[in-house]
Amino acid sequence: MDENLHSPQRRLIELRIEHADLDSLIDRAVLEPQTDELVLRRLKKRRLMLRDQIASLEAQLEPPEPA
């Protein structure tokens, strides 16, 4: 059971949830006039990093298609 807590599939789900949360946070922050641009840039950078991690993990989990 402990194995499932650290499985790549679970990590992928966690990354997707965090990415969706950041999407929502960024969308709300853009609408607020007093949003700190530095904070917004950092959130967007974190979102991009998560997207790269998700893509990398998906590539590891999905078998390559035959040529």
C-alpha cells in the first residue's frame, strides 16, 4: 500500500492538481489591479515548470509508439 503513495501515477495526479490550482490563482491575480508583477511572473514560471514535469512524467509512463 505504501508503494501506491509514491507511485509515478500518483505523482502525476498531484502535479496536475497543483498546475490547475496555479492556473486558477493566476487567472484571479490577473484580474486584480494591485497584483504584484514579480509574484505573477513567479507563479507563471512555477506553472511552466510543473507543465514540463508533467510532460516528462507522462513520457516515462506511456510506452513509445512503434515507428
